[in-house]
Amino acid sequence: MANQTGKRYYCERCGSEFIVTTGGNGEMTCCGQPVTRR
């Protein structure tokens, strides 16, 4: 999955939110699982 600049991602397990400042290829993970896009 490509991470898009300015998009918000969320960890279902711990509730952390992330905003992508530099887009690119790869998979964002937190707590050992992929994060979901909001």
C-alpha cells in the first residue's frame, strides 16, 4: 500500500493516530499490525 501525504491513519489496538508528512511505498504498522486509513 502506498502511504499518501496528508492522509490520516489509525491503530485499532492502541488508538494512536498518524498523519503522513512524506508519502511513499510500504506498510505502516503499530502494535504489530497494519494501521487503517481514516
